[in-house]
Amino acid sequence: MIELTYTFEQEFLEDISYQLMRASMEDPWLVLSGCKVMGIIDEVEGSWTQIVGGDIPPMAIEGMGDLINTQQFSWLPNLIKKQWPKYVLDVVVEDVGCYEIICHKEACLKRFQQRFTLGIHALAQRESALVFKVRCFRKSSGYEVVKAPVIDRYV
């Protein structure tokens, strides 16, 4: 499950805090405010829209979509597949800190581990600790690569 918090700032009115929840990467986002379910939003043909409910201001929906699109889990899976197309069949986001990488059945896991372990540190955000569970398609064996957060010594 992936959860985000979005604060909709309104001029001359009190800010509204929304909780965004998603069970899997294929599901739309459930939007709550406090204990109240406000609706469901999803990206349809490149635009964020409310597909269930009707109480969320359009500017808030747009802001929620912008927040979601900037999250690492929104863009990192495609970047991994693009970087290593000969190895990676699919990337599944288990949660914001854990990804499952499924390699082609003919991929050499040992060679991919060497390349991936070095390369993922350049691709993923520096501040985040991430776990990548790597396995071949239809095989149970695999390994984990942990990307520890990097603290910038000049901050």
C-alpha cells in the first residue's frame, strides 16, 4: 500500500489535508480528508480527474496529481526498465521503499547484480533508502540490493 499526504492551501480559507492511498500501482487513488472518504482520483488520458465522488476542488485534484507524478515510485520503474532492457522484464512497486525487479528468464543474474548495484545509486534519489528484490521470471531464487540513503556532507 502506498500512502501520501497532500495539503491543499487555499487563500483566505483554512488549508485542507488529504490522505491519498493506493493498494497497488494499477489501482486509482482513494482520497480521504480526516475520516471522510472524498472520492477516487486517477490519471485518465494524461489528466488527473476525480472518477468517483464530487467534493474535491479541481485545483486540489491537479495538485494531488502533481505530487503523485513527482514521487520516485511513479518514474523509477520505467527508468530501470529503460536502463537495463536486456535484463529487466518488469518492476513492481511493493511500497515506496521496496521494489521487485523481475528479470527475463534467460538473463544472467550475477552480471545484472554487478551492473545494477552500481547503477541504481545514480538513478534513484539520494535521500531514500530502497530495497530491490531481484529474481528471474518463473524462478524462486534471487537476491536483494539495498540502496542506503546518502547524506550530503556539504549540507
